[in-house]
Amino acid sequence: MDILVCISQVPDTTTKISFIDNNSKFNDDKVTFIVNPYDEWYALVRALELKETLGGSVTVITVGNASVEPIIRKALAIGADNAVRIDLDAVDSFETASAIATYAKNKNFNIILAGKETIDYNGSEVGGMIAGLLNLPFVSLATKLEIVGDHAVVEIDIEGGVEVITSKMPLVLSAAKGMAEARIPNMRGIMAARTKTIEVVAGQSNNLVSVKSFELPAPKSAVKLINPENMEELVQLLHSEAKVI
Amino acid sequence: MSVLVFAQTSKGILKKNAIEAISYGAQVAALLNTNVTLLATGTATAESLQVAGSFGVAKVLHANHTNLNAFDSQIYSQLVMNAAEKTGASVIILSHDATGKAIAPRISAILKAGLVSGAISLPAVSGGFSIKKNVFSGKAIAEYSINTEKKIISLLPNSVPPIQKQVSCEVENFLGGVEETISLLKIETKTHDTSGEINLPEAELVVSAGRGMKGPENWGMIEELAKTIGAATACSRPVSDIGWRPHHEHVGQTGIAIRPNLYIAVGISGAIQHLAGVNGSKVIVVVNKDAEAPFFKAADYGVVGDAFEIVPKLTAAFKQFKSQNS
Ligand SMILES: Cc1cc2nc3c(=O)[nH]c(=O)nc-3n(C[C@H](O)[C@H](O)[C@H](O)COP(=O)(O)OP(=O)(O)OC[C@H]3O[C@@H](n4cnc5c(N)ncnc54)[C@H](O)[C@@H]3O)c2cc1C
Ligand SMILES: Nc1ncnc2c1ncn2[C@@H]1O[C@H](COP(=O)(O)O)[C@@H](O)[C@H]1O
């Protein structure tokens, strides 16, 4: 089982968001970057579990400049065997997906895993785009992944139940909560990660969309405190002021 | 250059997300001075599809075939592309729900059509084509330019309200080659009993609780409150992690993101990762015994006090309100 896991670097979830250059660029000064939680906790860990039971390899791939190498090291420390960095400052998801699809094209990965979405640009786009570019089946927001014989058995949550999808491989999946539990790298993993090499591949730019400008949402007005003894007032306000009841 | 909206019917009707996409499509077509077509799938009647005419869509292509019964993103993507070709559409609009997330990126990559997913505004069309969407989990908004001739927009649910506009509406059957496709997937559905349960992602009202509830045995009052107002129930991550509540109730950065009209949070501190999944709610009510809890900064209404006393009182007040207003 050879699995390719797409990982992306995102600002730590507690980052205070601000912009520079006339609101055209994210201000990354003093920001701590982490592996996108869906990619790390769910996609990568499930890939490693499958490798541990079935054999094979786990390769992580990320599109970005040299500054993203710490998150690649983290993925290697958790247990990935190989790592690829496509040297490109991608402008949009299509550019990212094209770079990954081009790399993966003749490499015979059985499964390509992406996360549900990045927590910075919140697109849920890259996985589906890779599948489109490689003409492979795609299951989005998968909560379970098992291998049965030469098929992948995937589950997704639907309204009032689950759907169990059996697919030939190769296929592309995006991973949501449920697929695995987060793992913490151990000392051996961290030491081993230091000596692993990161393959760097040149990328080509070809974006379809671009960010014109950023803005911060209008600040919320201060909370209205209600006397705990007067829940009738709260209900009245929800009815007549907020108009949600 | 015209506009195509894709929407699935569910149990024979076009639900809220679909109506929002339909009305949005009609408004985009008006901005671009062009016409709009709806591609609808599922076992709906022509009459039930004519509701599209109440939101400004005069033409519906209805694709109903056994090959569409199970959702295979490859087949659905092909169907949408075939409908776009037939209608000469250069703008394709869908909802940013589970279906939209599975097919919009695929179509974007195949057609090389720029995609903005989770749009929260109508496009600005003078001197380009740009649309706003939430980024950084709702902590900021970005305006994206779509630089390609073909464009795809997936609309964030509950963000652009539908506008009524009556036109006469014609429904035509359309298969678009779907009868010849063979799914590479085997898809089985396992349902659990949901009678009386409200689907969280689509709920208009949500009652959510966190670690402040102390244990699963105390959820009765949360469910009672939810039942009283017809709300879905949700929870914070630690609560689903320790198994007090089912995983599908976990909202936030790493669970699901919801945008109800009303979110009532009980005994939840309001960590940034929790807020990331709920800050799109129209109105937030926070019940917490700690006046310093960060959630109060994101709330519209707050009650400082013990949930075990406040929740039953709130439920009683809602019951009283309902008996007076029905
Ligand atoms: C990368 C990452 C991703 C995460 N993703 C998520 C996510 O998706 N969703 C999520 O929810 N969390 C997420 N978390 C966890 C998050 O940081 C918080 O730890 C979590 O939300 C806290 O849950 P809580 O508010 O239920 O519990 P606590 O933080 O323990 O808060 C309990 C609250 O209850 C109040 N309380 C106690 N007793 C009472 C009472 N009797 N009456 C009224 N109030 C009372 C307390 O004052 C307190 O404010 C994530 C964390 C990380 C690092
Ligand atoms: N720069 C990147 N490099 C590698 N994978 C990425 C990158 N950006 C996004 N991905 C993958 O695509 C998934 C969805 O991202 P997005 O479409 O941006 O929400 C992420 O969870 C990652 O698995």
C-alpha cells in the first residue's frame, strides 16, 4: 500500500489575523505555523496505520517555499517515510492541485489523501481537483477508511446515517474527523526525521483565481447581559429584537 | 454566456440550501444580463420543481435516473458539465454543502474554471468578477477575483438570503448521458433512526453544551431545551472526545462548521477553535457561570450563572412564550 498524503502549512489556530500591504497580504510576522489539523490528525495518521498493518510506504507532499520545511519534518517525525516539497508559492488551490497531480501522475500511489479543508483558506478544493486532474474517483469528507482485498472501503456521514463506499484503487479522499486519532511524535521519530531527505521538485504556476484584498469582519457589538432570574426577558428579546424565535 | 445552478432535491423537494443557490443564480444572471437554468436531480415532481419560478428561474432541467440514486461525484460532475455545455453556461453555481464540496473542485479542475468556494456575497462585476468568502475560519474575509472565462461559485449556506421573484417556469427532462455511465463505486447506505432528530448542519436553531455540564447524565435538560424550540443539539470537542455525546455533534475547527440563526451555548468556554465552527451564527446566546469566559466576547446575549439553574428556567420561559403565541 503506497499512500500519498497532501499536507499544508497553516497558521496556528490561535493566531490573531491581520493583513499588510494595503490589506493584500496576510501578516505572517511572529505567526506560529502548524500542519493543517485535518491533514495531520486524520489523513496522515490513518495512512500510517494502514502502512503499519499492510506494509508499503507513506509519502507526504506539500506545495510551498523552503519556509514550510518544519511542518514536513513534523510529518516525518510522526512516521512518514518520504517527503516531497514542490517549490512553488501557490496562488490558488488549482495551482496546488496541479502541482500535486503532476507529481503523482506516474508514481502509482494506491491512495491519495488530502484533509477536509485548510483552516486558513477553507476551500475544501484541493482533493477534488487532484481527482479531477488525474481522472480518479473521489470521496469527499471521509470519516473511515479500510482496505479490504484490493478495494478501499470508505465511510462518509450523511443525513441520518452513513454511506459505505467501496472503490477500486487508486482513488483520492479527503479526510474528516473520525478517520484516526491524533498522534504525538516520539523521540525516535524525531531523531529519524532529521536524517530523512526532502525531495524538492520545481513547480509551475498556473492559477485561475487570486485574492484581491482581505478585510476583517465588522466587530461584534458588546454582549447584552440578561438577569439569570429573568429568562422571560431573554425569550422576548430573541423574539422581538433578534427575530430568531 | 449564461448561468447554470445545480441543486439536488431531497425527498422530492428543493430544500433551503437549494433555494438559496437558485435565488443566488437568478441574481447573478440579472447582474450579467443573461438567463439562468436550474439543473435539479432526484425524484421530484415537475410541480415541486416549479418553486424555482418563485425565485426567478424560468427553466429547469430535471435529471432523474437510477444511475443518480447513489451519489458518485464523478457521475454528478459529468452531468453538471453536460448541462453546462447544453445551456452554454459559463457560470456554474452550487451550494457549498457536502455535494458541492465533492463536485465543484472536480469540475473546476477539468474545465479550468476558476472556483470560489463558500461565497458569502454576490459577485462584483464591474471591471472584473470578484466575490467575497470567509477565510481563516471566519476570522477574516477575502475578496477573490476569478480570472477565467468559465467560473464556478459555491455558496455558503445561510449567508445570502433568497429573494422572491415570480416568473413562469418550465421543467424539461434531461439525462445528459447519465443513463450510459457506470459507477466505479459500490455505495450502500446505513441509516440510523432519526425520527424526531433535527439534522445539525441544516438546523436553524442549535442548543450546544460543553464540559460545564459535568457529565452525560446531565444532558436531559439540554435535550429538553432543544426539543422545546425545535433545535438540533451540538457539543464542544472534549465532550465528544470523552464520549459524553456522539461525534457527529462536535462543532468547531475540527468538527463541523454550522451557521444557524440561533446558537445557544451552555457551559462552553468559547475557545477560538470552538468559535471557528459557530461564529457564522446569526445570534449567539451564552450561558456560563464564569463572567470572564471568552465566549461572552462573541455573544449577542449572555447569562452569567449556573447552567443547572438557568437552563430549566429558560426552557420554561420558552414553553410559556410558545403557549402564548400559538
Ligand atoms: C487544533 C485544535 C483544534 C480544536 N478543535 C476544536 C473544535 O473543533 N471544537 C471545540 O469545541 N474545541 C476544539 N478544540 C479544543 C478547544 O481549544 C477547547 O479546549 C474546547 O473547546 C473546550 O471545551 P469546553 O468549552 O466544553 O470546555 P472548557 O474549556 O472546560 O469550558 C467549560 C466551561 O463551562 C463553564 N462552566 C462550568 N460549570 C458550569 C456551570 N455549572 N454552569 C455554567 N457554566 C459552567 C466554565 O466556566 C467553562 O467556561 C481544539 C483545540 C485544538 C488545539
Ligand atoms: N500547499 C499545499 N500543499 C499540499 N497539500 C495541500 C496544500 N494546500 C492544501 N492541501 C491539501 O488539500 C486539502 C484541502 O485544502 P483546501 O482546498 O485549501 O481547503 C488540505 O487539507 C491538504 O490536504
